[in-house]
Amino acid sequence: MHRAQHFRADALSAVRALTPVHPSTARGQRAKRMALAAFRDYAVVGRQWVLSGQARLRGLKAVAVRHARIAAAYAGRGSRLLRAAGKLV
């Protein structure tokens, strides 16, 4: 859970770092939007991992699995967005 909290904090830090950047081209603007969406998704992933860990420690296996599945879905989406943004730059 500790690593998940750091993962979320890093994702939110990336959003804060990228927000003031002003791209000069349309491709750059699109890449920025995609990267911001990806890092926001990663923040959700971190939160879901924390919730999954907490549920697991409480013995709520079904709840832990549900949070882990939500995290996996957001992680996949975030990964696709970040790769697509990288291809635009």
C-alpha cells in the first residue's frame, strides 16, 4: 500500500508538472492532453491499489479483487494513452 501511495503521488506530481507547459503545435497540444489523461488514470490506479490492499488486510477478498480489476483497467488505458502521446512528440 505504501508503494501505491507513492505511485499516486508521482502521477499527481506529473500532472502538476505538465499542466503549465504550453505546446506550440497541434500535435503537441494533443500529446499533452493524452499525457494528462494518462497520468490522471495512473492516479486512479494508485488509489485503487491502496483500497485493494486495505480490503485485503481486512479479509474482504471480493472487494480487494474488485478494486484490483478497476486498477488494471485504468492502468491499461493510461498506458495506451501515454504510448500514443509519446508517438505524437
